[in-house]
Amino acid sequence: MPELPEVETIASGVHQRVHGQRIVRVWTSGKPQTFKTPEDEIATALTGARILSVRRVGKTIVMTVARGKTSVELLIHLGMTGRLLVSAPEVPRAVHTHAVLTLDDGREIRFVDPRRFGRLSLQPQNEFYAGPGHEPLTISLDEFVALFHPRHTAIKAALLNQSLLHGIGNIYADESLFRAAIRPTRQAARLTRAELARLRTALVEVLRHAIELGGSSVSDYVDADGARGFFQLEHRVYQRTGQPCLVCGTPIQKITLAGRSTHFCPVCQK
DNA sequence: AGGTTGACCTGGACGC
DNA sequence: TGCGTCCAGGTCAACC
């Protein structure tokens, strides 16, 4: 579901609203697959703890809490449909609410996830390892080229591979390839350095712009306050199948690649 | 080993 | 209105 810009928007929004607060009560839904760490362990570790920070690493939200001398990190992955909301207690709980952290001042952090692809787990502080991938907003061009040059799969599939780059999902893969004028089916290893440079620039621009606009609201994505983002208005190919390309007017095509729907302009993207 | 495919879930859109 | 089918932003296990 949410990709880097959406997770970034949610994590920074939740951080601003709750850091420094103490968790006084923890409720969980009893849906075992949502919890990679047993629910009672999560409840025990968080109850009475103070929230130090909430941040994003890749597509994971990392909440660091401290109780006494020990700190732990609650890892929240939103999957496809997960939401993390900060709500007043009188606001009715949404269906498919799986965890509620009640704060000192009565507000609640709620994890809601209809499709249950999201996951909550606990780690001792600083043991969280996001995997071997790089953050796309800070990777250098040399690193970027070294990452993709050995890959013999389609560039779109490589962009979705979280062990290469963190945080790219279906929307931003399609949108960055369009802006870089590269066809998603091209083999990564056959892209020139100049093409990879265009792709890296396009990715950074798309991700930064999307973060500024609060992410893309396709179906049910909302931020910590329940507000929708606006980057979906900037989509040039994603979910525009059959509509005219905004550059050349050719109808946008949709194919299946790496098991995902993939949108591109057959004229602009070579 | 790298690459590819299907399974995991629920709900909304669409067609008949 | 009601039912069936298809599709969805992610990940991971199991295969080739």
C-alpha cells in the first residue's frame, strides 16, 4: 500500500503529535497474523513507556519508546491497506482496528488494517536492520549505477526490489520511469549510465514532490490526522490507462510486469 | 543465486 | 437489488 512518501508523511505526522507522551494502555485485536511479536509481549513492553520518536526507514515506521533504562522499538509495516491514526478517544474506532495505544492525555494511536497485510513487531533498540537496500533520497549516482548494472531483470522489477532501494512501490516506480522516459520492460543491465542518472534524478524529484503533497491518496490512504494526500493529482501514467499521454497524446498502455499492473507511454518511454 | 510466480486478505467497482 | 468476478499501493515462500 503506502510507499515511501506516504510512510514518511505518516511517520512525521505521528511523531509531531505524540513524541514525549507516555503510553498508559495497550489494546490489541487478537488477530495473530498481524503480530510478528506476540501481542502480550508488545503490550507489556509498551505499557508505561514514553515515546521518544517516530520515524521512517524504507516502508517501515519505527517508534522508539523508553521505560526506565531500557528502550525498545515498535516496528509498524502498513502492508497494502494499513493506517496509523492519532485520534481523540470519542472518535469511533474504525472496523479492522488491530491495535490501540492510549496516551497520557487520552488520545489514541490506532493501527487499522482491513486486508491484514500489515505487521507489528518489537525489537530491542538499535537492533532494527532494514535490510541491504539503500535510501533512494540519499544514494549517490555511482552507488545507483553499481546497484542496477548487474541486474538482468526488468528495470521496473528491480525498482520494486526492496533489497536494492527502499521504499519504491508500484506508483512511484511507474511515475519515475515515465519522467525518466525509460520503458519499464527494459533490462536493468542494458540501461546506460546517462539513463540511470535520469532515473535517479526522476525518482528523487517524484518522491520529494510527493512528500510535499502528503503522498498519493489512491483508495483509502490517509495521514495521521485522517487527511488525504494530493500527489495522485500529479500522476502522469499510474492508473491513466487509455488516457492521452500528457506529453505526446498517445494513449497510456497498461501491461502486467513482475506481477504488477504497469503503466507507460509507448512513445515517450524508450 | 537471481529471477519469477502465487498466496496471503478484504472491500470496492463493475457487469449481468 | 443481488450475485459473481476482477482488481488493488506489499512481501515472502517456493519454485525454476
